[in-house]
Amino acid sequence: MKHLRVTAAVDQERAPPFYTMLADSPAIEETRVVEWNLTGGGVETVLFAVDGDTAPFAAGTAPSVESVERTETDGRWTHVLVELRPLETPLFDAIRAARARPGIVVRKPIVYRDGDMRFRVVGNAAALQAALDETPDAMDVTVTDIGTFHGESEHPIAALSDRQREALAVALDLGYYDQPRNATHDDIAAELGCAPPTASEHLQKAEAKLARAAMDDLRSDRHR
């Protein structure tokens, strides 16, 4: 079972107004899909968490938006319940189809920020590849991380490759993360039996994965 982190950039000239509002509104720092309900009749109910001004959310924002209900809040996040018809907007219909595809699960939250959409997907390799192959032309999808899914209960270290875990363990043992630092990339490379640039690459990729996991958890906690 594979686990992917994905960033999708949408062509601004072909992006529907509702997507532009979610991902690139100057009034909104970040929007997250917290929950959704796939219903019959072509209507979908989505719960958003919004960091910013929710005034752009309104019925009639786009032809696909049926109704909007907002919470009152004094904190950073405002929750907005939206009923929409994704079938009337090809881009959102494609996202809906990907979520409903057998063999994969799109994990929440889906994050809209800086014009892009970021999300995580779990599934079997064939289904994941098929979903990537059927990405709409207006969307440029980049897989930023790929690994084996080990479950929510495991530490983010489980997302690292064996070589990345080994590099981190050696770095810790040698004092690379001590203050002051007691080891260099050359020292780590000697222990790993590889070139220093290779050791540096293993460490950088491992550190990036751990940092992303930590920030995802932090952002999720802020609007629970």
C-alpha cells in the first residue's frame, strides 16, 4: 500500500472562480477541506476550515455552489459548510472522481494555499498511477513524496526509506545534531560507505519528510 503527498497547480486561466477563491484569494491565507459527504443527485456537502475572510464564500460564487453556512468565531479558523454540484465544474468533477476511484483514498485535509492544492493519497500502486494518468489538462500534478503507508499510529519516521533512516541514526550517533556539532557529512558518509554528497542528500530528504509531517500535524491540530 503506497502513500503519496501531492501538490496540484491549476492553470489560472482555466481555473473555475470557486477554485481561485479557495486557493488564491488575497483575503484568505489558507483553506482546508475538513470533511465531505459524497451524496446522490450530484450534490456534495463540504466542510471547509478557512484562515482569513470568509466573505468570498457566498451562494452564487459559482454556478456549482448551492448554499453556504458560516460559523461565528473569534479564533483563527472559521468553518464554512458548502453544498455544491461538482458535476457542473469539470475540475471539481475530476477531483470528485479521483476521490471515488476504487483502490485509493484521498486523505483529509485537502489544503488550498498559494494557488495550489495539496493532499495525501493512500492506495494500491495501479490505482494511484491510473488516477495520476487521468489528471485534467488544466492541472499540473507533482508527487512531492512517495512511500509505504504504515498507518496513523506509527511515527513519521516510518515514511523514510531504509537508507534515510540509517543516515539519520548515524548522524545522531556521531553527534551531527549536537550543539556544537560534532560530526560532518564526511564523517556520516564514511560510516555509511558512500560519498559525502550522497549522505547529505539522504539527510536532507529525511529531514524534509519529518518537517512536512510535523507541520501537517500542527496545522491539523489548529482547526480541530
